[in-house]
Amino acid sequence: SCRTKYVRHLVRYLVYQAGMTCVVVNVRGTAGTCFTSHKLFDIGDSEDIRHIVHHIQSKNKESLLVAVGASFGSNILVKYLCDNVDQDNSPIKAAVSISNPFNLYELMNREMNWPFNHSYCRNMFEGRFLGWFKRRISKYSDVFGPHYDLKEWLEIETTEKFCDFAATEVFRYKSFEQFLQAGSCGNSLQTLNTPCLFINSLDDPVVPEYLIPHEKLRKNENANVVYTERGGHIAFLNDSMKCWFMPLAKAFLEVNLYEDK
């Protein structure tokens, strides 16, 4: 969301160093935004992103559009670009994906064992995230109440039960696995037809190398890949402790924006 520090740093860089006008996508309910309907953001459905992109385009008809996503946001972005091949043509001319997890099911399998097998991490997640989510649901009980069993929702105490309930009762998938597979951009990279720069570090503590679909990326001519031995998760600092992926992202976007001029 717009409250994330790395997003704010990236926006500041693109505005002042590239002269771009930036729009940050806050998915439903994040960054203090209001819930105006009972629909929550579904990682398996790109309709929300498609609506946002076309709204921006309608308000800026002469503008050229590019996009940048980081971590989970990069998966959402690339999923939209891959899905859009069967819809109307995307107005986005180029994109940059940073620390993309690609396979959410395998990622969650890993995260459910580490770090959630450590009581401190589990308590922090279940205390902070579930606590935040329950407060948001309670605040908008008039919006969600007619559609969901709020009593059952608010009584959930564990990560596993929350994930299963959200996948099957809210988003109507058959299982949590199906929900994650539907939302994983790595399953549809073969349909990517927008030039995209993928930046991933092989020492990423969140997204290990085995989650990166090397072969699918290699086979798609629109996928431009940068792997680094070090860089962590959305860090990529140089010897001066400055983030180097921002100038690289800027250069890639500008090349693709102005290649026809």
C-alpha cells in the first residue's frame, strides 16, 4: 500500500528522477481505505487491477503507462499482465517486477513451517494481522454482516483456520491450495506479452531460488531477468547502502516507453 516505506521511496525516485506521475494501488481495505462493498481483494481475480488501470487511462488519455510491483505486489501485477492476454489489450507498455514470489502455494507451504513454527513469529502474525483484520471486519459489520457469518469469522484464532475460511467461505474456492494456485503468476507466465523486467536475489530469505520458474522465464521473450547473488528481499543495496534497482527500473521503463520515438 502507499504506507509501505519501499513503495514511498520508489515513488519519490520515479517522480523526481524520472519525471513520472505515480499512482499507488491500495487493494481493498488497506492503508485505512473504507470497505464500500462486501467484496474483498481476490488474488486469483485481476478484475480490480484491470478496473484501476483503465480508470487511470480514462483520466489521462494522452499518457503512456508503465507499472512497478514489489514482493506480493509484483505477483499481482504480473498476474494481471498475464490474464489480460485473453481480455482487452493492456495499456501498460512495460513493467518491473521486484522480488516476485511467483508460486504462492509453495511460498505459503514454506512460511507455514518457517517462520510460523517459531512461537514468536506465529504470535506476532496471529496477534497483529488477525487482530487488525477482525477490527476492520467489526468496524464494517453493516457491510459484511449480510453476506458472511461474522461470528464464525471473528472466532478464528489460528493462521491455518483463517486461510481455509477465507479461501472456501469468502472467495468460494474448493480449497486454500486452489486459491493460492489461482493467484500465482508463475502458472501463467507463458501468456505474458508485455515487456517485463524481473529482479530477484538468490539469497532472498522470503522467496528462495527454487520458487523462481527459470525455464518459463527463459522461454518468454518478454521476460527480462536479473538475478543477483545478494540483495535480500526488496533491498538490493550497493556498497554505499543505496538501492540500485530503482535506477535500473527507471532505465528499463524509459527504454520501452520511448522505443517508438
